Amino acid sequence: MAYDELSPPIRDLCDGLTAIHDGEPHGLDDVKAVHPVVRIHPVTGRRVLFVNEHFTRRIVELSADESALLLGYLKRWVSNPRFTVRYRWEAGTVALWDNRTTQHFVLNDFDEERVIQRVTVMGDRVEGAAPPRWPAFRRVGGPSDTSRHEAEVAEIAGARDRPE
């Protein structure tokens, strides 16, 4: 729903972008992947925004400043209350959701202790809504002109932009 309600120009832009995701929130800084900003759900075939407040670091095709602006907007957009389900917990509650289409967003408005045991099913291949339409962004300049993700973007650009 969050993807569907974006304006057509923003949907079009996002369809051709990729982003660096990493495991930094779980202490896994060296675990990195590049995923499309918009993925195709493997069961429904629907387009889904695939950005996350915790794991998505940088849009590969944009400069650091442009990436921060667009990712900031998309991360706020997906947390809009009209795209959320509010779940009321009770003793013995079990909740399941599809991480391919749903994001977990905790509202810290409770006093009781909550114990969460999370299981993530691995295995499906992330298919993008469209192939990247632009080359990876490459900044010209010295280290003081670049963000901490510039080396990652340069590495991705080198691998992705080489002919096969």
C-alpha cells in the first residue's frame, strides 16, 4: 500500500534504484547486500518498497546528500499510520508477518515487559521491479569530500558497471 500510494513520478524513480543494506544494527557491519528499492513480492507479484530504517544505508545511484533525502522521506512514508496495523498484545499472543511486505515498527507506549523471539526465514531471491537505470554514483574528490559509504558505492559501481 505504501508503494501504491506514492506519486507516479516517485514510484518511477524508485523502480530503477538500488540500495546498500547492512547488518550494522545486529553488530554485523561486514554483512552487506545491494537490493532494489522496490522489489517484486515472489508470491503476489506486487511491487513493494524495500527500504528499512534499520538496515538500508545508501541509495547506490544517488549522491550521499540525495540518498539521505530520498531515504529519509521513504522511511517516514512507510511508517505513516495509514500503512500500519496496530496490534494489541495479550498474554500468549503470537504474531506473524511477512517481512517481504511488512515492517516491524514498535510504538513504545506500553509499561509491561514484552519478550520477543524473532525468527527470520531465509531463502527467497529479491527481484527488483526494474533493473537499475542509472550507473552507481561516483563522487570525484578526496576522502574529505566523500561519505563513509562512498567506498562501498565505488566497489558496487566497479562490479556492476563492468561488461560481463
